[in-house]
Amino acid sequence: MLLRKPRHTKEDAARMGDEIYYRDIRAIVEPENKDKYVAIDIETGEWEIDVDQIVAGDRLRIRIPDAQTWMTRVGYGYIVRFGAGSTRGTI
């Protein structure tokens, strides 16, 4: 198994990934793909989309084995949310 080492700080990866998503990908995938996951190689701009985030990431790594992957969720700007403000229903 290939061990991918990050070549960017977490902050730089997030900035680069968001920039690529909002500049190049968002207009293509929204709104028809809400809730799907987009895996982006922040160095090449190549990306994959799927309802399963693992599948999206795996497909990207098949095409680009040393991908520096940033993952986002269509329509949300984040993958999961923790803490105050998240809702699961009413009591």
C-alpha cells in the first residue's frame, strides 16, 4: 500500500481545495448533486464525485496515486458538523 505524505499544511490544503471547488467545480455539480462528496486533488485540480466519500476518494487515487486529496460535500461546504447547532430532530 502506498503511503501518501502531505505536502501542504492543513490550512493550505483547505484553502487550495476550497478555491478549486468554488472556482472550477461548484457550478458543474450543484444543485443536482446535493449531499454527494467531491474528492479534489489540490495539486492538479482533478476531481471525482460520489454519494460515498470513500468511493470518491478511491476513484481519485486510482487515477492519481499520489493525490493530495481535499474532500467536500456538495451544498454544505463541510463534510460533517459537530457540536452546538447540529440538529437530529426535535424532542
